[in-house]
Amino acid sequence: MNFSQQPFGKLSDGRSVDQLILSNDNQVSLRVLTLGATWQGFDVPDGNNRKNLLISYDQLKDYEATPFYVCKTVGRVAGRIGQATYDIDGTTYHSDQNENKNTLHGGLHGFSDRVWWVVGHQETTDAVSVTLGISVQGSEDNFPGDMDVLVTYSLTNANRATWSITGTATAKTLFNPTLHTYFNVTDNEALTTQQLHINGKQRVLLNSEKVPTGELSDATGTAYDFSKTGTVTDHLAQLKEENGGKEFDDAYRVNGDEHTPIATVSDPASGRAVDLYSSRNGLVIFTADPLAYDKDEAYQASHPYTALAMEAQWLPDAIHHDGFGDVVLPANAPQTYSISYQYREMK
């Protein structure tokens, strides 16, 4: 097991960003950036080469410019808060309106654009980890209370990567963060052969601004049904036939725990698979082309998707819908959430 840290570059405002590398004894490694506590690489052996299972950029300017939150830690609240307004104990709060009239991924000053500091790292015979931290003032991000946040990335010799986040606030607030991963486990630029399985059939219905209505729909037999493993591009073709849809940007109620994955992304052609584990009840999937974020609409429309985002969390907009999840964090009561990613070779 090994840990290393090195400079990665400077942002346009002069802030320095480091790259952290965790490696196990099987030639599997994680690359993490202190900008946004970003998971830059999940590198696995590929013959004499290495394959990054994640979409990533080689330059900081792309992480600054992309609107896709590419593999960044997002919060305090992942997804959308309808109308950027919510109540806690009878008091109404207003967060940033950074997408239409809604709050998206923590607003204008969330976790994803901050430079995190390195708290420390640990190495044992079977695991290596690194912890990063930030402090967020409520006056900065327009959520109640000041918050201290720690993120730990760990890698074991069983090729299991885990992202854990702990938040502690000075006042009762909202907390539903995620790691906004984008996977392409194939050998192709596009998602031609990538498959998806989701351990759940209930899909959250959304309004025109992609904010949940509070209703769940049974996806059985539709293009949204990934309860049986299917190729993402085949489901996209079915989606176009069913309702003219061009992308997936959908939330599912999922089942899973530390022993049962909530989802699996795989590619029989390359023999690679990643199982996702989370104790929370929600998974957002999003087909996108983060590598073409700076291209015009005509280019993007003519090119296939290169990545599938997988965002484990409590169901979006949970503060407004009973049964979606408890996203209220009491004052001075640390809360930890984890997402694990088990890499395996398909038999």
C-alpha cells in the first residue's frame, strides 16, 4: 500500500491544488484532487497499460469550467431543492437559486469549488486512506449554521474504494452530499457496450425543472427499468421510442447495504465491473458527455454519450417529501455517509 502527494497546479485565482494518490498491492490506484475533494482517477491494470474507469481532466482549467461537477464532492445537499426554500422547525430558509429558481448541488458556494486541506493519511498492510477537510460558514453558502466537513478516500487490497463524508454543524441544517462520479468502464470513448443494473424499480417523477413531484413510478418494462442488466445505449434507444427522450437524468429509490449493491456498472466486452454500495435510498443516473462541455450544441447533439453519472444519496428534494429521507442534521451531531465502489473482473 502506498500514499503520495504532489502539486497539480494553480487555479485561475492563484489557489494551489494538490494531487493525492492511493495505491494497493494489485496495481489499482485512486487519484484525488484537493479541488472539490475530486476523485480524478480509478486506475486499474489493463494488460501492459492502465485504464481509468472514471471520466477525468488533465488540467485544472477544465475542472474550473465544466458545468458537470465531474467526480467532485457536492453538498451540502446533492440534487435540487425546489424553489430554493425549505422549513426547519417552523423557520423558513432560502438557499442559492443557481438553476432556474432552485438550488442545485449546494448552490453557488458549495463543496465542489473549494480547495480542501489534507488532514492526514494512513497506511496498513491491507488498506490506505487519506482525509481532507473544509470549514464552511453559513454566511458563505446560505445554509443555516457553520459546518466542518471531512472526506476520507480509502482503498483496500480487495480493490474496494470508499468515499466517506462527515458533516458537523453549529445549527440544525440540511446535509445530503454525494460524490458525483462519471463512469465509463469500456474501452470505447462512447458508452457503446456499457451496461447498468439498478437494485430498484421505482423512479422519482420530476416536473419540467427536474424537481421531484413527490410521486414514484413503477419503471417495470419501460426504458427506465434497469432491474435487469441492460446496455445503456439500448435503453436510450427505447427511451426515444417511448417518449422522445434523449438522456437519462433520473432518480431511483434503491435497495442496498454494505453487503448488497444498489447498482452495478459493467462491460462484458472488457470484462470490467464496478458495484456501488450505499445505505441511503436514492441513486441519480445521468447520461452526459463531460468531455465536450465546451463544444456547441450541434457538436454535442451529433456525438454519443461518453459517461454515466452515478450519484448515491437520499432521494432528491427530500426536505419537501415524506418518505424520501431524513436530510436534517441536528446541531453539533456529526453525521457520516459512505459510498463504496467494488472493482471486479467479470467471469
